[in-house]
Amino acid sequence: MALVVQKYGGTSVADINKLENVARRVLKSKEAGNDIIVVLSAMAGETDRLIQLAHKVADEPDGREYDALISTGEQLTVTLLSIILNRMGFRAKSLLGYQVKIVTDRSYTKARIFHIDTKKICKELKKGTIVVVAGFQGVDKDGNITTLGRGGSDTSAVALAAALKADVCDIYTDVDGIYTADPNICRKARRLSRISYDEMLEMARAGAKVLQPRSIELAKKYEVPVYVRSSFTNEGGTLVTKEDMEMEREVVCGVTYDRDQAKITVVRVPDRPGIAARLFTPLAHHNIMVDMIIQNASLEGYTDLTFTVSRKEIKKAHELVEQVAREIGADRVEIDADVSKISIIGVGMISHSGVAAKMFTALAGEGVNILMISTSEIKLSCVIQEKYTELAVSALHDAFDLDKR
């Protein structure tokens, strides 16, 4: 008997028929003798609908009330699935985040998990119950409902698997695994049978939407095997696991892109200690994540500083940076929201030279200009004009022969 956590995304639970399909998958694993915990997202589009409702009544809704509202989508799916499973003759029980006691901090819309109380779940599992948990949500120490950020159900599932020492965490979605590139824009994209935690984390951070980055961080920390599967077919699947020598032989395992990018440049910033802190501290206080940063060489005591943020947060970021720019005597602030980020990822990059040269040559060959560059041990990213995104992905996929095993 194994302890299995199964997570189903919004497209997998989009209507009653799909919930019935989920129920059949859950029962197949249960009948094989496994203990099952199911984690569900809201129905596809439901969270967006709730967000729109919140913004219809207030431009900036109160964080506590906002989280209480947008967490209700998961309450619908977990109760419906439990009703279906009970109707089929199997004992099932739904639990919301506060009922499990998934304890988080108070960072509304972006809460981080502190602790999970596993007693209630373990008690139900001993009775043979299929436990159905609402993803995406938790509760702070004062009993307020919190949410974990978009894609947070992945984090809920992996965190539960880690806390309960589950044998595997299956992530069911609308794709049959992790691909070398987005198959919607690159017809040569190939499904990977396995990928390392580090590679998957970099791919997720660089724009791949299959898994939330925080879920992979948890999986790596607690060594939770994560299997990405399709909820609509029994074929395929990708195991996210520890790296091995076979993975290291592949220089690059995938190409990703992220259109949710905006570039901010502060022109003629006084080049003296403490200025960068002045610029970035207000962004941190408003939970605005900064991605890539470059600073030009100082010229006559001034420099230009460029960085990227989410396009969704560009309005607030612009306001904050404009205010600081005036205070420090910078010349002006320039905004460019028509950009995207292209990245290549692979643990093999650590031990192979010439990767950057090959990437830059491939982009130059297609007339794609590079605006910013960022590197890590296993990732190389470039900011380019958004209109070249699909062309760049295909060019890099071909340059590194990713369609070949």
C-alpha cells in the first residue's frame, strides 16, 4: 500500500463530467490498495471570475476579504467530488485549508506555508477515507483565510505530500508531461520522460506554466517525487526527480518563454552607495518581484539601471520608481511593456562551454535583438521584443537539436 497525493488542475475539474472522470481515476488508484489524498483547483475560469467580481466593487480590494472571496472556487470542487465519490459507494470527505490547518503567514494573495497539521488527515486515512483537500488556500494564526498565489494548488499538493511523507505526488493537468518547448508554438517539441528538480524550477521561473515554482522548491527540499500526467489520457507523463548522470549528458533540456514581462529603465541615476537600495526597497515593500537587473558602467558619476517586473504590476511599479527617481535626482524613467523573456535550461550547461555563443548566434541569425541577458549555472535568459517570441523559441529549439533524444 502506498500513500498517494493526486492534484487536479482547473481544466481537469471544469464541469461535472470532468469531475466524474477525476472520480474514476481516484477510485482506480484506491482500488489498487493505495491511501489517497486528492487536492483540487477551482473550475477553469472560476478564480478569474471571482477576481473580476472583487475589482468591480473596488479598485484595490482589502487583502483579507479578497482572499476569502477567491478561495471559494476550491470549496465548490472539493465538495462536488466528495459527493460524487460517496455516491459511487466510497467514503470521501472534503476539507478546506483552515479545516486541515494549513498554517501560513499573512501575505494575502501570496501567502507562504509555515506548517501543516496532519492529524485530521491521518485520522481519516485510517478509516479508509479518500480525503479531498481544497488547494490554493490556507489559514493564518488568527484564523483568516489566505491564498498561495496563482497555481498555488500545486504547492498545496506537494506540501501535503512532504508533510505526510507520501510515496508520490501526481500532478494531473491538461498536458501529458513536460516538453522541451511549448508544443503550441513549437511543433518539434518533445515530451521529456524525466527532468531534475533544478531544471524544472528554472523552467517554471522562466515562464513554463505546468508547475508553480514554489511547489518545485518544496519537492526538491523534501525529495518528493512529482509525476506530471494528463487527466485525459493514460499515455505519457514526466517524472520530476533528483538529477542523475544521464540528465547531465544533455546540455540543454528545454526552451521557455515568458510574455509577462515589462522593462523599467531609470536614466542617469547618481552613482553612489545606497541608491539601488532606495530604488528597490519600495518595490519589495509592495511585494513586487524584480526579475532581471542590469546596470551600465558609470559615466561622469551617473549610470542607467534597468530591471524587469511582471507586466501585471507595471503600473504600481512605475508609480513607486517615479517617486524615488525624483527624490534621488535621476533624469527620467522609461517603460517598455512590449518585451518577453526567452530562456534555455539544462544541468549539462555546467560542464559544457559555448552554450551562450550558440544561443546568441541562433537569435542573431533570425534578426532577434537582445535587450538584456541573465545567467545562472543551468539557465541563460534574454529579454527580447515580444513580437519575436515564437521565432526565437523555434530557432533555439533547432539550434540545440531538442527534437532528438
